[in-house]
Amino acid sequence: MKTIQKIIGSGYLLITLVICIIFCIWHQEWKDIEALETKNCHINNLRKEVHDVYVRVVELSLLGETALEWEYGDVQAYHRKRWEVDSLLCRFKRYYPAGRIESVRHLLESKEQHLHQIMQVLDEQEVINEKIAERVPVIAWKSSQEEPKKAKRKGLFGLFGKKGKPKPTATTTMLYTLNRDMIARQKAQSRRLSEYADSLAARNTELNRQLQTLIRQMNGKVQTDLQRRETEITAMRERSFLQIGGLTGFILLLLVISYVIIHLNAKRISRYKKETSELIGQLEESDRQNGKLISNRQKIMHTITHELRTPLTAIHGYAELIRDSGMVETRHHAENVLQASKRMVAMLNSLLSFFRLESGKERMNIAPFRLQSVADVLEAEFRPMAEKKDLKLTVENSADVILMGDRERIMQVGDNLLSNAVKYTQVGNVFFRSSYDGKTLSVIVEDTGSGMSDEERQRVFREFERLSNAATQDGFGLGLSIVKRIVDMMHGTIRLESEKGRGSRFTVEIPMNTADSITSEEENKPKSHFERSFSVMVLDDNEILLSMVRDMYAHCGIRCDACDNTGDLMEAIRTRNYDLLITDLKMPETNGYEVLELLRSSDIGNSKTIPVIVATASGSCTEDELLAHGFTACLFKPFDMAELLAVSEKCLSQKTDKEEQPDLSSLLAYGDKTAMLDRLITETEKDMQIISEASNSNDRKALDGQVHRLRSSWAVIRADKPLWKLHELLHRDEECSDDEIKRVVNAVLTMGNKIVEQAKRRKENGL
């Protein structure tokens, strides 16, 4: 099985590794594509820059064609555009030879200079034209002012000689000079302009050639880069497809192999499972039988405990009654009975405590207590026993503080430890010491008894464990086991130090806090007299226990009726409203749960509201569980008179005073409802008037007559409880006071007012 798990685990590990490789390949491809996209973005930017250069060069060329018409602003615009083109060309040095870029830049700069020179020539021509325009009017004016001189003949008296040539005028001379200068200048300007034009044309040709070469090569570079990127992307996708496809196929192969392995081993596992289930079935059957044996053992122990506690309760109760009767000899015998019953009760209580601790049903009862009182009680209990065996008992308490804890559990721990110390020490001393250091309660019990060996110390805290020196002593061997479980429940520790022949030392440490105050112990004593009288009904199948409880209540002046079956119980409740009901939990015909359910589902008397106390000797259920079922309180057998009275008073103090409302539905079920309500209102008001007058005049006979007459009719509408209380007072053996009578009469009058108000309300609301 482990080999299969390793193989399958290795397969899944390999699949996980392959998936991780696929993820890495995908991630690397994604990064490569992202890098290619970045490069493509750079190429697109380069293409855009090339196109931008081309456009700007064209604009620059077109602007240069209009150089003959330029003005000063056009020169500045051409210079600015030429610098923009120059800046763009400088960027291409990263992609194109710098020498060629510099050559183009130089040609553009030279072209700008030639255009500027041509513009200067044209400007000079304009200046010449302006000068001609200025000098021609002057020459024309002088020409109009001059007269041509006639040529004189040469010879004698000018008769025989030839005529001389006429001399040119100043105007003619000026015109000639102007013409000659203008022609010379025009030739010079034409020559310069021709030179500049030829040079510009040559440079334009070279510039255009180089620009075409530049743009063509840059476009070629862009196209080449794009083609290369596309080729790389295609190759990368093919490579990724092959890698991922191959790895996916490998994963599928691994899955198929895993399926084959799992399928082959499934049959083997099924066979093993079948064999294992058969073995488990055998083990479960064995465990079931063991559990049944354990359950039977516990049931036997619970049964023994229950059956023994019931007669012991009767013995204990009667012994208390005999002791309190006052007869000296009878009291002596009663004391013996009490001592014997107490020993048996102690043994049974230890057995019951163990079972409750073992099942986890015990709970701590945290309350303030005085540490000194614990030491005093233990000393008073064990000093007579120690003196009887000539042992020296030393009890010390170094801290008289008030602590918050479970006093009864601490008493139980000290009681068990001191009991063992006194019981198993024949000669010497027994020492008890309690202390408190602010956080921890420490209890030390030390003796000079026989001590224990290492092997005995290992098993002394086990249940039903009795050492060799306990053969002649009573008990079940549960004392130290109970102590250990109680200390654990209180989150404490217990240590044992012992040597054979030198005695033993038990140290108990329990974390505990202090309390500010404590209720006086006098307040915890049971009250034998109650502030008000009450009546009790007891249900039990044991006649002795019934008689004992009845006598205990009678001893305190409390009326108590008893019955041994549910039929008598319901009949008694029908005729009388009891304040308390005590029922046994375990009875042969009807148990306590069924009695409680019967009462709450019945409409007889106060069965729905009467407090029910359950009495039980069973240790299989806790007080919380019984209260959760609906019981008001519980008494654990055996109980004494103090416990009985304390629980009774507690139930009476906690009893809620819910006001009962009359129920007119039964009265209005038949006949004329309106007439019935009118009659009820009239008769009730009249009866209340009579009862009030009888009470004021203290006429108890008249009150008794009214109660007797109204009980049956008020019982129909479930309003007879105050009448029953008044009837009980009037017929009680003891003389009742006028105040008691008036208090109950007021309750009757209040109920009468409720009947009238409800009848009127129903009548107003249309029934």
C-alpha cells in the first residue's frame, strides 16, 4: 500500500513539475512577445520619423523654390524649417552612417547659404534699379536746359574750312556713363546669379540623391526589421507549440499510467478492505461485548447503590427523629444507628462520586468560603478518631483568608487524605497543614505510617486499588483516585512522597483567588421554621421513605400528604392545591419523568404550575440534566432533614407568583352567551360584596359558606385557587390569625374582580 502511494505521489509530483515547466515556457514566451512588441514599437516610431523627415524635406524644398519672391520673414521660416530637419537627421545617426547624415546636413546648410546669396544678388539688383530710377529724371532735366552748340567752320573767317564736329553735351555724357555702368553691373549680377543658380542646382541634385538614398535605406531597414520580427514570432510560436504539446502529451501519458496503476491496485485494496471489514466486524463485536459487560457492571453498581441508599435514607432519617425525641437510651441507640448508616453512606457516596467523576458529570460549585473553617471542621471530625488510636493529630492553617472555590470538594480532598492517614497509621503522628500564598491553595497531609514502595506509589491513585496494608480496612480503594480526579478537575496538582516504613506525605496545590466577603455560616443553616405555612405532597413506592419524609415535615409543623401511585396523586391534587410535590425518579409503574409530563399536560388543580422536586439515589444523571427536563429541584438520597427543608424553602422562594386568569370558554360553550355573561357579572359582584362584608365583620362561618358555594362554579372557569387557600385556612387545625384570613380574602376578591372585568370585556367585544 505504501509503495502504491509512493508511485502515485511520484506521478502527481512529476505532473506538477511538468505543469510548472509549461507555465515557465508560457511566461518566457510572454516576455519574448512583450520584448518583440517593444521593438516593433521602436520600428514604428522610426518609420514615423522617416516619414516626418520626408515631409519636412519636401516642405523645405517647396519653400526654396519660391526664393525669388522671399521676404525677410520667409528667410527666417526657411532657416527654422532647415533646423527642424537637421534635428531629425541627427536622430538617425543611431541607425544610419553618421558621415552620410553629416553630408546631407552640410548640403542643406549650403543650399540655405546659396539661397541667401541669391536673395542678396536680387536685393543688389533692386538697389541698382532704384539708383537708375533716381538718376534718369536728373539727366532728363539737364537735357531740357542745354542748347546744342553748332559746329564752326575752320579756315579764314570760317568760310573756307570744314565744319567741326559738334561736342557732346553733359546729358549725353551722363547717359553714356549710366548705360555703361548699368551694363557692367548687369553682367556682373547675371554672372553671379548664374553661378549661384548652377551651384544650387548641383547641390539640389546631390541633396535629392542623398535624401532619396537615406529614405530608401531607412525604409529598407524598417521593412527588414519588421520581417525579422515576424519571423521570430512565428518561430517562437512554433517552438512553444511543440514544447507545450509535447509536455501536455507527457502529462496525458502520466495520467493514463496513474489510472492503470490505481485501477490495478483498486482491486487489491478492495480485497484488503473486505478482509479488513471482516476483521473490524469481529473487533466491533468483541468491543460491543466488552462495552456490554462494562455497561452491565455500571448498571449493577448503580443498582446496588440505589437499592442500598433508599433503606439507608430511612434508617438515617428515623435515627435523627429518635435522637431528637429526648430519651437518653433511645438516643444512644440512635447514635449507633447513625454511625453505622453514615459509614455505609460514606462508602456508597465514594462509589457514586467516583462514577460521576469518571463520567465527567461532576461540576464545581464556586462560592466564597473561609479557609480556617475547613481546617476547623476537619480537625473536629478526625481528632476523636486519632485520639482513639493514640495518634497525635496536628492541624495548622497559616492563612485565615476568604477564598473563591468549591468548599465541599476541598473538604472531600482533605477528608480522604486525613482518613487514609489516620486509618493506616498505627503509631506516631498525623499532620495537616493548609496555606495560601496569594495565588495557590496548598494542603499538606503527612503521617508516620507504613509508607509505600516505588511500585505501590505508581498504582496508589488507580481506581479500586487496595494496597497490602488495606486488607483489614473497609472501603473500595477509591479514596485517592477520587482525590486525584477532583484535583485534576480543579486544575491543580498532587504530589506523593513516601518511603517504605517511614510514612507518606501528600501535597495538593490548587490555583484559587480570594474573595472580599463571605456569607455567615449561620445563614447556611437549615431553617426549621418558615415565614409562611405550605403543604407538600410526596410520591414514592417506598412506604418507609414516605413515612420518614412526612414525619420530617411534621417535626417542623408542615403539612405533608403521601401517596404511592399516580392515581392517588391526581385525586389529591384535584381536591387540594399543594405548594410542593416531591416524587421519586425510579418507580416500578411510573417514573419521575412520566409523573412530571402527566402533571404538566393535565388541567387538574394547579398541576401545570406546582413546583416538582425529584428525589433519586441514581448517580447516572446530574442535577443539571434533571433541571433541564423541567424539575424545579432535586434531592439526592440519602438526604437528611436539613437538606429536605433547605430544598423546600429554595423552591418556595423561587416559585413565581404568576397571576392566574379565569378561563370563561367552558362556561360560554353552550346556551345564551350574553345572558350567561350578564348573570356571571351580577352574581359575582353580589358574592364579592357578601365576602367583603363577612371579612370586615370577621364572620368566618359566612366566609366558609361562600367558599363552599363558589368552589364548584369557579372551578369550571379555573379560578378556584384562592378559594381553596381560604378553605384550607378556615379548616386548619391550628387557629389562624385575622391577618392571614384577610390576606387570602383579598386574593379571592381580586380574582372576583378579574372574572367581572373579563366578562365585561368579552361582552363589549362581541363575546
